[in-house]
Amino acid sequence: MTVTVDAAACIGCSMCAYAAPGIFRMENRVSTVLPEPDETQYDRAAGAANRCPVNAIKIRK
Ligand code: SF4
């Protein structure tokens, strides 16, 4: 699974880090993805992506 955040689009709302702290972390008001999230984290990553107000999170299985 590949999870990416479009840093240019991210508005730093922290919703993804709140929804899935094992996958996303805020650094300097931008969300970053922790290294190599595995398939078992897909549902949480997808939930965070759905909550992102600017659709900055992309997930590929
Ligand atoms: S939910 Fe979206 S806009 Fe908010 S911090 Fe995460 S990536 Fe950025």
C-alpha cells in the first residue's frame, strides 16, 4: 500500500493525524506519512482520506 499526501494542497487541519495517528503525523503544519504503512492499516488510511477537506491524501493498494 502506498499513501501519499499532497503537501501543496494540505491546509494543516490535522484531521488525518487525529483519525489515523499510526499513519499520519503533522510536521510544520503539513501532514506527513509514516514509513511503509501495511495493508492492515488500509481502512484507517481510507477513513482519514475521506475526512480530508481538500482531498490531499491518495492511497494505492
Ligand atoms: S486531513 Fe488533509 S488537509 Fe488536513 S492535515 Fe491531513 S492531509 Fe492535510
